[in-house]
Amino acid sequence: MIAIGKNIVIKQIEEEIKTSSGILLSQDDVSNFRYKRGKVIKSGTEVHDIKEGDDIYYDTATGYTAMIENEQYTIISQRDVVIVLNRTS
């Protein structure tokens, strides 16, 4: 698989989110969050600051889902990444 241009292929990471008082939020509550966490699977040919294996937070208001070789991935643009965590070397 090769991502073209400024597109990034990610795998969404399901997170358990707790409030400061320790209450676990339901998946319905979590699905309303604007930003979600994902792992970069492939970076496009014009993406230079985000590498394969990076954990990111991205804007869920954009992008789309695709089935590639029977696996579900999310395709986003580089501009939709808001935070890079756990940068790989």
C-alpha cells in the first residue's frame, strides 16, 4: 500500500476515557469527541513530518473510512493531524 500526496492512512485506536473522578465514559460519549487517536500506517509521498508508527490525534470531522485488504482504515489529510505522540525515530 502506498499513500499518495499529503494523505495519511491510519488505524483508529480505541481508548477508554475516564473523567477526573474516575467514571468511565461510554462509547457513545467518546464518539462525540472531535479528536481521536490513531496509529499512522502509511504516510503520503508529500508528508514529511509524520512517519509510519507515530501515534496521532486527528480531527474526526474530516477524512473517510476505507476497507483495504479486508482491514478498516481511516484516510486523512496531513492538515487534519493536531498532535503527534510517541514519535518513532
